[in-house]
Amino acid sequence: MLYALLKIWARLALWFYCGKIVFRYKGGNAPCILACTHPNSFLDAIIMGAYMPRSIHFLARGDAFRKPRVASVLRGMHMIPIFRLSEGKENLQRNEETFKLSLNVLRQNGCILIFPEGICVNENKVRPLKKGTARLSFSAWEEPGLDDLMIQPVSINYSSFTAVPKHIEITFGEQIKKGDAENVRDLNDLLHDRLEAGLHKPATRKGHSILLALPALIGYITQRWFYVAWRNFARKKTKNTVFYDSVVFCLLMLTYPFFVLIITALLVMIAGPWGWLALPLLPFTAWAYKEYRLFHTAE
């Protein structure tokens, strides 16, 4: 239930935050490892979770699961802990449980999202791949009932890592199946090539409707300050890191609904029933400003 609600919420928030999102999905019901490029921190995972038609499980940092209540919430969001050497050598043995949980997901024809590069850099470029994805794949292929496991290359392309709104295109490459590679190195080379083939600069749109001018102006006057405040906060807190875009998005996703509710409540107290008009009009004018801005100089 938590996963389903967050999926709807995140997709709606992305509709406001981004310009055009193109999701070139290739369907199928076989067990699948989604091997994605990783150019934009945890926003990559949010986009995949929001737009992927199938349910996804995510491998997440093991130290985030230390508190039982937090761990329960994270598991409700389909997250599986994975432990790295930097989190303590004594925790590495706990990855055996991670492997078992991952296999269980795959046996149920599920999808697991992995970033095989292992690091995030704000570039539309494929970095050298770590061995973890390939090793998991070969181990899974040895398990009974997982001969049909597919590795799905996914290339995520951003028009910008700082501008709002931005265009995003997600391209699904040719799947890799059992027998396509003989060893870890061959599989990594093949996966790298197919990820690289999916990289390109997202296309932008031209022109805009003059009908958006007035509501866009209203949105600018009434709400741009709210975005700018969070943008400046995020810039300060994420300086010299790759987290800026993801943090801005999450801050807006978490706080904007409350902003709209608070302003609406204040207007209802001041103007009576007419104040309820703010509930649909505030989001509409914010969307209009976003659409109008798409065709002007980005930040």
C-alpha cells in the first residue's frame, strides 16, 4: 500500500517538476534486473519507481536500516539493504540475506533496480561498471527456475541537472539473457555498450500557448518565492555534491501539498467559501508557470 501511494505521489510531483518525460518502456513479465545509469542521485530511482509499470524493488544502503521503525518503512517502500565495506567489514556477511531476498523477488517474476556503475556523476555518460550486477546475475542464473532472468539496460538522460523544469528521457536497451556472456567481464562489457547506446540529449519543445501567460504570471507572483527558498536551501546544503536536484525535488514534493492547504485555509478564513478556489488554482497556476518557463532561458 505504501509503495503504491508513493508511486502516485511521486509521479504527480514529477509532472509539476519536469517538462517532458519520455519513458520508452519495453514490456515483459520475466524476472528482471533493471541495470540503470546513475547520473542524478536518488532522483533516478524515484523516476524509475514512478514510471515503471511493474513493481520495483530497490537495493539501498544498509546503514539506513539501523532503526527498526525506519527499516519497516523502507521495506514497505520495497527497499532491500545492501552493505558496503565502508559501512563496516563485519556487516558484509549480512549481504547473504540481501542475496536471498533478491532471489525471492526474482523467483516471483519481480524486478530489482541496480545502478551497476556504483557511483553517481552529474553527466549523461556511462562510467566503468562494478562487478556486483554481473555477479548477482550469474548467481541467479544458477538457481532453479531463474533461467529466464533478463538484465534490462536502462539509460536515463537529463537535459539539465540544475534547471527546473527539465526534460528527461528513459531508454530501454536490448535485454541480456543467460548465455549472452561467458563471464563477469564479458557481461559488463556488453552491458556497458548497451547502456551507452541509449544515451542522448533529450529533445526540447518549441513555442507555447499565449493562453498560459496570465495564469503563469499569477503562478510566478504567488509561488515562485516558495520554490526559490527551497532551491537556495538545497544549494547551500548540497554544495559540491550530486544531490542538489534530488533534494530540491524531494523538498518540494514533501512540502508543496501542505503549502497549498495552508494558503487555502487562510483564504477560507478571510474570504469564506470563495477561498476554496485556491485549492485547484494554486497548483494550476504553478503548472502554467512551469509550462511557460519551458520555452524561456533555463536557470
